[in-house]
Amino acid sequence: MIYDRGYNAFLMDTMLYNANQFKALYHLRWCVEENYKRLKQWVEIENFSGKSALSVRQDFHAKIVSANLTALMALAAQKQVQSRTKMHHYVYRVNFAQALSKMKHTLIALIQQAAVGVKALIEQTTHYIAMTFEAVRGGRHYARKFSHKLKNNGHCNQWVTA
């Protein structure tokens, strides 16, 4: 519900809002939702090493820093991938899950070597990330088959697709 000019307006009110407006908003929000998915699934942003407020804050910020550094490395690696695959049929992109995996092992070394310089390690890691890429096959769309079964996972009920 939103409040407009002193009266209540419901988003379901088709006289005020048509479906095309929501479609446009949904598409604008898509990249944000994809980033949430990446943070939850790949970075495991909801898993913490401790239970105190301090440990949760530290883990959260460390994971965000790690994801941002990985994104920077992947951006640099993507340039290498593009130059290496420009004659191929498909467009290729860095495999971000593999990049995150590599950064888990590299991040500590980057911090430890900050005083002596990290240029060689950054170049080595970027080169490694550039070696793990995948084809982007645009225009693929398959109809999803949903069978809504209620699954009890012990904590709450949720819809799952089979």
C-alpha cells in the first residue's frame, strides 16, 4: 500500500497502475536480485563464524570486501577472456563461482603481502581467473515445469520445484 495525496492507494488498483509499469520495474530490479542470489549462494553471506553481533558484522563486511575484490579481478580477467576468444563463435565470460573460489585462497595472501606489494599476485590471480570462463549462449529459453509440493524442512514450510 502506498499513500498518495492523503488517501490510500493499493498497488493492485488497476485504475492507477497497469501491468506494464510493474514489468518495467521488475526488469530494472533484476540485476539487484541476481546480486542478492550471488551473495547468498556463492558468497554464503548468511553463514557466520560466530554468534555475537561483532562476529556477524565482521563476517558480513569481510564477505562483501571479498566479493568486491573478486568482481574487480573478474573484470580485469574478462578483458583477457575477450581478447583470447574474440574469434570464437560464442561470447565468453569469466566463471564468477570459480573466481570466488580462487579468491578465498588468495585474499589472505593479498592482505599479508600488502606492505611488500601485491602486483605480481594480482596479475597471477587475474590470469588464473581468466582461464576459467564459459560460453554465453543468448536467446535460450525453456518453459519451466513446476510441480508445487509442500516440503517441510524442519524449520518452516516452503515451496520447492521438482
